[in-house]
Amino acid sequence: MAKKDTIDKLIGKINAFEKAYKSTVDSSLYQLGITPSQFKVLKALHEMGQVRHKELTERTLISKGTLTGVINRLEKKNYVKRQADSSDGRVQRVMLTEEGAAAYESLSSKYHKLVRNLFRTEPESRLQQHIANLAALQSVIEQEQVQP
């Protein structure tokens, strides 16, 4: 097989894995009453504390416009609140409420149980091999500048 074909097959497998994983996890999150984007925001706020919208956009990779809607919906659920930044009143910080922190803890526990269940049949040694392979691929990509 030519290297070009091997690379195409590799990219195809990465895309297929991502699609299968996201489909399974996303549908489970929806069943728990939350969208994948909302879960991402709750996770980021849990890990980062109070943050500006820009920091949240960078962390979650959710666009600014989409993030505003996600935060609005989380605010309606009383999971997050906005507060003016003390150093710049034009800027808002977003933070978890107590209810949001409790919801994240519950959702996170269910999420981790789901993920562990997805990989329950994989032996530890094989999981370690997958980690090493993915790390190697990440390193290759990070070291190369992609030219159009």
C-alpha cells in the first residue's frame, strides 16, 4: 500500500472513531438532559473557576456566538451565573452556581461510568498501547507545519 493510501486510511479511521465515540457519548448526554456543549462548559468552569467568555471559548473550542447561547441556557437552568469583572466592568465572568457544581458532579460521574463501560472489554495493556499511539500521532502533527 502506498504511503498516501495509508495516510488516507489512518485519517479515515480517526474520523470513524471520533464519529462513533461522539455519537455514543452525545446521545447519552442528551438522555441526561444536557447537550455536549453544555457539559463541556460545565466541565471547563469546574476546572477553571470564574472565567471570561474569551477564556471559555479558547478552552472549549466553542465559537463566541454559540457559547453565548450555551451560557444563556445554562443560566436558565441556574447552573451558571454571569458577573461583571472587577477590573473591567465591560467584561463578564462566568461561574458555576452551587446548583451547577452539584449538577456537574452528578453528570461527570455518569459520564465517566459511561466511558469506562465503553472500554470495559479492552485489556489495560491495549489501552496503554492506544494512548501511546495517539500521543505519537499528536506529536507528529504538532511538530509539522501543515502547508496548504
